[in-house]
Amino acid sequence: MALAGAHPNQRTMKNTLLCCLAAASLALSFCFDKAPDASASAGTATHAVPAVAEASLLSGLLPSNEGDEPTAAPESALVTATRDSLAYGYYGQTLGLKLTQTENKSLLQTVIDWIGTPYSYGASSRRGTDCSGFVTQVYKKVYGITLKHSSRAMFGSAKRVAKTEMKAGDLVFFSHGKGNIYHVGIYLKDGKFAHSATNGGVMVSSLNQAYYHRNFYAAGRVEGTEVPQAEAMLEAATVQLAN
């Protein structure tokens, strides 16, 4: 045998080369097994679908020319849209809101995370929180803004906005008398707001409820919570993809 009289180093090199060739042969056979054949194009192209899908995926991920940046696969946009649609459906059902899928997902998810937290005066944790403690934690998580743990202090730092012009994330204040602010919550939409109530903890209530309608004092907007309109962002993204 030729290998019997060969030097040990030569036998090792030859064995390594044979292993490499075997691996390459196996890889090529796998690729050709996935390629569409003539019979598939003549009849139902069931075997061609995986190969075409893989080619489409690879063409999106791999640069076509040297120096080109890889682009995302076309399927990712559909997957993202589907995931967002399911998420908004969950948010809307849980919070009792009619959503247009352009709302701040971080705000909605954070509020949901706190729903059911019991009321605890002076506290601001998931084990228990009062109204201002809840607001401070949501604002820190969603906007990266640190507010004072006081509804009166929050009112002093917020810009007054009309009740008819409230947007998601605005603060809503309640008072037993003129200027005697005792409660604060975060406006969501459709006249509903999230807050920590003494008789139920963190929940979503309506400004149209008799108690809150009677004691509503003002709405305020904190600087730094304004974000570009989702519609404008979607339009810009669509134009960019088209180009």
C-alpha cells in the first residue's frame, strides 16, 4: 500500500486532506439536493421553494459587491409588523384602549407591568407604591426622566396643557380644592389614565368617572417626553425603503 511506507507526517497530511475533501463533497451534495430540478419546473415546484427562499434570504443578507453593506431580509419587515400587531392587540385588551398601533409601546408595556401593584403611601416599588411613586418609576423607565416624589412638585415642573390637547404620557392632577393637589396619574388616551389609587393600587381609570371628573384639576406635560409623531416616522421609513 502506498500509505504503508509513507512517513508519519505525510500520512497525517494525507488523512487531513482526505477528510477535507470528504467534507467538501458532502456540502456540495447537500447544496445540489436543494437545487430545483427540471421535473420540478415542469410540474409542481415544491422542491424549488426552499431553494428560492434560501437564495432570497442570502441575497438580502450578503453584500452583492465588495464594500456593499448587508441588508435585512425582506421577510423581517413582515415578521416585525406581525409581532407589533399582536403586541398592540394585547396592550389594547389589557388596558381597555382602542389603539392605532402608533402609540408608545414602552409606555403601554411599562404601565401593564405595574398593573395590580398594591397602594403603599410613600413607596415606589412593585411591592407597593403611591400615586407619585408610580409616576416617578414609569417616567424613569420610559423617558429616562427623574421626577420628585410629590404630586405638587410634579405640577410645578410640568407645562400646563388644555384637557382637550392631552397626549399619552401627560400628567393629570386632581385636587379637593383650588390648588390643593393630592393625586397624580399618567394620561394614556380615550380619556383614560393610569394611576395608583388608595382603594385598589395601580389601575387604569376614566376621567369621565364621576369622582375623577369632579376632582380633575389640570394636565401637565414634562419637558423631554415629546417624541416625533409615529405617523411621520412610518412615512419616513417607507420613503427610505422605497429608495
